[in-house]
Amino acid sequence: MDLRFIYGVSINTSSYFTVAVQVGYLLGSLFGWLYRWINRQLALAVFILIMGVTSALTPHYRQFWITLAAFVLCGIASGAWDAAR
């Protein structure tokens, strides 16, 4: 099912989903310096868990802004995961 129908928003408003993920990805990519001080494998496991949980719960969030926050969090985890390589 289309997320814009679930949340009852227009096509223009639903485009914020993509923007939220990309902003989160940009912020998450700045976490590359963090791997000098923390265990990389543990951090990667946490980031993958965050990506999985936020993605799986996407159709179940009650409000649009909560979904945007979850997309930003998923983007941060994705960017941090990608910066670890």
C-alpha cells in the first residue's frame, strides 16, 4: 500500500519521505570518525537493527511526523553503516 494513502497526505507532502532519508544519510555519514573509539562490529549490528526496526514499523506509525523522524533515524543508521566500510 502506498504510504501517502496510509497517512492521508498529498503526493507533494509524501516526497518528504525521500528527503528525510537523505538528510539522515548525510548526518549518518559524519559518524565515520566514531569508529576509532567504539567497537565497529557492535556499532554495525546496532545500525542494522535500527534500519530493520524502523523499516519494518513504517506502515504502523500513527502520525506523519513520527514516520519522518523514523526515516531520518533509518537514514542516519544507513549513513553510519556505509561510512564504516
